[in-house]
Amino acid sequence: MIKNILLIYGLLMLHKAEAQIKGGAEQYFSFSHSVPVHSSVTMNFQSHSGIYTEARFQYDMDGSVSLNVGKSFSYKKSVSYSLRPTLGVMAGTYKGINLNLDADTEWKSLFLSMKSQYTHSTSNNFNSFFYSWLEAGYEFSKNIYAGISSQLLLPGQSCHTINTGFFIGFTAGNWSLPVYFFDSFKQSSSIQVGVIFNKQFF
């Protein structure tokens, strides 16, 4: 285990830290049969040295807030990719510690994105859990993209949940509007609509 951690750390050190200052905000609305409407918000800022800070509201759990800090590493050639490990704390209805790893890869018009999160509960009222989001897509133009997506939830003492589906997104300047359709032919079907704003300052 220690060797694996050192290997990952060594690979991260080979990557170049991000050189731009940038920030953004994301709001997602989820619609399903069990929960008519659910909303979550995240806001992020990244310094020129790659230090990354993200605040989340109702993202990890209903009624929760979290603050996550880490560093972003990237490599840009014919195939570009980025890694962003972060560590965070949660408060509100759920109290705990977050360990996150975000990864993105692009090659021409193809892209692959993954978000993994392990949340350790510091309260007896909730279980710890692991959550992962994976999507792969194709950019048809600078304004339209689409692909397939899945999300996995592994609660500490419950059965796992896997949702699969597809998405289509639209971009205009610094704005992006992705729409996700999960389990469309099941009773547990849901739709997630995102409103994303990203800005590079320098």
C-alpha cells in the first residue's frame, strides 16, 4: 500500500502544475420519481501554481457543505490529461472527511473524465461511502458534445447503486449546459441538468 502511494506521488511530480489562474461555478438540478427536484452547487478557484480550492453545497449529501483543497497537475501534447487530488472536510447534516481524485483526458475531439470520492464519516449517524462518476464523449463542434456516462455509489453497509446513461451538452463562450439521462428505461430514471461557468483570468 505504501509503495502504491509513493508511486502515485512520484507520477504526480512528473506532471507540470497548471500555470493559469482560473475559476468557475457549477449548479446541477436533478429530477427523478423519488425526489422531484434536487439542487447542488460547487465553486472553484485555481492559482497559477496549481493550488485548487473547491466549495460544495449539497453536493456530497443533502444539507451538507464541504471545502476541498489540493493541487492540479497536467500534461499537454497530442494527448493531454490532468490529475487533481484534493482533501476536504464536510459539515452540516453530514460530518466527515473527503478524499477526491479527478482525472481528465483529451485526444482530438474525444474526451474522458472521471471523478472519484471516498468520504469518511466522523459521526455515528451516517456511513462512510465511495462515489465515482465516469463519462466519455465526443465534441462534434465547439458548441455541441455528447457521450455516455455512469455513476457508482458504494455505501459502507448497503448494496451498491450503479446508474448508466448518456448525455448531450451545449457550450457558448465561458458557459456550458450538459443534460444527463440515467436509466431512461427504468422506473428509477432521472435527468440531471447542469449550468457551468468557467473563466481563465490569466
